[in-house]
Amino acid sequence: MAGSASQPRRRGTTIAELPLGLWIVFVGIGFPLFILATLTARFALFWEAAREAAQAACQAQTFYSNPPFPATALSAVNAANSAANNVLSTFPGSSLTQPVQVWIVITPVTNRGSLIPSLYGPNMALSAVDTDVNMYQVRVVLTGKVQPVVTLPIPYFGNIPGLTQAFPTTVAEERVFENPEGLIY
């Protein structure tokens, strides 16, 4: 009992350690998680742009040239461009670095030969369509970059995509073309 009475009580150490602990929590853990969360949200928006572009392209009447009727109708290529740019313009941080590429995927549906799909394009109409032998899809490919919310200049590590510079990305979405006869226009 005499030994415990001679030791002084330590007070105030929590208050002295609190700033360091809060700095580690917010700067060391919270800020990188915030950067990662915004980068993920911006990439999801980029992927949504590809999905919307593929959906708009598969519902078009023609593939490359705009149909004559109705006057506001767009071809698959132009509808994909319009849809992708509309989605990407809603929030900053994601942008295209190349034009939207729209490919035609031709998949044989008979057992004659190979069942491996073939690609045609980009942005070129077919010369002929045979729906008895093939199934036709539209593949939309977006190539762009996703910016982090804050770019941190770190001179010793060089360029790190997603931290010190934009994150380059390519996303592809595919849908069945609803009007295969329109692929030749």
C-alpha cells in the first residue's frame, strides 16, 4: 500500500495525444478513403455512360447514317456519342480521350463452322445481313480518363494514376441490335 501511494497519478496524457491520433485518423485513413470513394464513383459514372450509350445504340433504326424519318432520330453511332456525352456531362471528373467506338459483333447461331463471334468496325456499316445464320450485337467502347478529387504532387514516386494524375480507363458494353436490317445503313 505504501508503494502505490508514492506513485503520482498521470493526468493529461490523453489530451496531449489527441491531436496526433486525430491527425492519423483523418489524414492517414479518412482522406485516402475519400479519394478512393470519389474515384470509384467517377469510374461508376464512366461505366454508366458506356451502358447508356450501348442501350441507345441498340435501339437505333440504322447503324451509321441517320434515318430520314423521324427527323430527330439518330443512327447507332450518333446515338451512342450523344448518350455517352450526356451522361459524362452530368458530373465533373470523367471525360473521353477518344471518340466513342461502336463495333458490330457478329455471332453465328448455327453449328456450321465456328461459333466464335467476329468484330466489324468501328463505326462502319455492314454490306449485308443474314439473320438466319447470325446474331448481331452492338459493342460500345469508351476510352477516357477519370480524375481523382485531389491530385497530390509526390515528386519521389513519379506519376501514379489515380493519385498524382488522371486514371486512364477503357470500358465496353454490348447489347443485341434490335433492328439488324438497319446495320447496312
